[in-house]
Amino acid sequence: MPPPESTTVLTAAADGVGVVSVVLGGLLGVFPHAGGRWLGLDGTDVARRRALGAADLGLGITIIAGRSAPWRWRAVAARSLLHLVFAGEYVRTGRRPAAVAMGALFLLDSGIAAGLRRPPPPS
């Protein structure tokens, strides 16, 4: 079991991941044109932007709502995988630096998810 200080830091980091996910997902879902331009996804069609936004928004809400749930790490891990989908969109539209940034965020969120994962109770 990790020490309480690291659990607090991981919980706060996961809260941050959830809030950012809700804000950016909501932006893409509600305002796909402006959100797409702001996030550099203007080469992606509107339906795809809305789908990415809905996925991001849903994961963000799940991360925040599951604050004390033992499965919260799974929602953060799913959010980290969504970064790879965004990276694919950036590669497809020729924005390789943004794709590399998404790869870095994938690693960061994966680390948070791994830290949140609790070992199963001894049998």
C-alpha cells in the first residue's frame, strides 16, 4: 500500500485529469469548430471532433465521480489511451509535435493510473 502522502498526490493529480478532461471534452463536444481550432484539430471533421469530445467529457465525469471508487484507476487509464487517439488525429493531419505531446500525456496519465491502482486484498 502506498504511503498516504503519495495517495493524496495521486488523488489530486487524477482530479486534475478529470477536470481538464471535462473542460476540453465539453469544448469539443459543444463547440466543435472553435474547440477544434483551439486544439489544433481543424483538419478533423466535425463528427469526429464531437465523438472525441464526448469520449473525453464522459471519461472526465467518470474520473471525478469515482473519486473514492476502487475502479477510478481504470477511468484514468482509459483517458490515457484516449491521448493515443488524439495523437493519431494529429499525425493524420500533419501535426507531429502535437502528437508527441499527446504521447507524453499518455505516459503521464498512465503513471497516475498505475499509482491509483490498489493491489487486491490478500486471500
